[in-house]
Amino acid sequence: MPLTMSEQPRKQRKARFNAPMHLRQRLVHAHLSKEAKERLKTRRRAVAVREGDKVKIMRGKFRGHSGKVSEVDLKSSKIYVEGAVARKAKGAEVLVAIEPSNVMIMELEMSDKRRKAMFETKKAGEGQEETGEGRSPSAVSTG
């Protein structure tokens, strides 16, 4: 379900910034690397970023940097990666907020039972796709 049915950029932005917190989780998805897809045996392109995931930054000042996600901020739709720091005027180091679309997930944190189950059910359902794109063999017409 989209946040808004409008194609107008101003209404798209308004919908993102006024979205309730339970829908903001959809706004912090990032692509899975090819290796992660093969390891999980999934065809899923993107997954929600969570604390503990290992990501590689693909765009911006910290391009090429890899690290663990230390915080996911749903209010601002940003993530914080360990090692991506900026130095303040007084010398203190602070984590830099990064847009989730600018990272690629290299490894998933699988300690959550629901997240683990999400990928296990996808693996079990792959057998149906081979027999006619999700339909049973008897439902496929031969004429």
C-alpha cells in the first residue's frame, strides 16, 4: 500500500514526512548484496535495515566504508553506521546520519525470530514457483 496515491512530488514529500511511525519502517529499506541473497536463498531485493546489520556505504562522503548499523532513526528515516564519524569543532566525534537507500546490506542480524521466519517461509515457498509460477500443476491449462 503506497503512502499516497498522488504522483505530485509535493504530496509525496508530505506523505513521507507526515507518515505514522509504523509505516516509516518501510522507508528504511536497503538493497541486499548478491552474496547475502545467495546465502539466504532469496530473490528479495530489499530488506528493512535494523541495528546490528553489516552494511556497505555506496554513496556520499563515506563511500566504500563498511560497518555495523548502530542506530536506526525512524523519525528522520536515517541510519547510523559505526565508523562513519564527523569531528566537531571541539574535537568530539559524532556518528553521521546516512540515508538507507545509499547503503547495501552485506550481512543480516538474524537474532530476531520473526526476521528469521520471514526468510525461512520464502525458502519453503520457492518450490511452487517452479511448477508454473505459483499455481498447482492441475490448475495449468493445457489447451
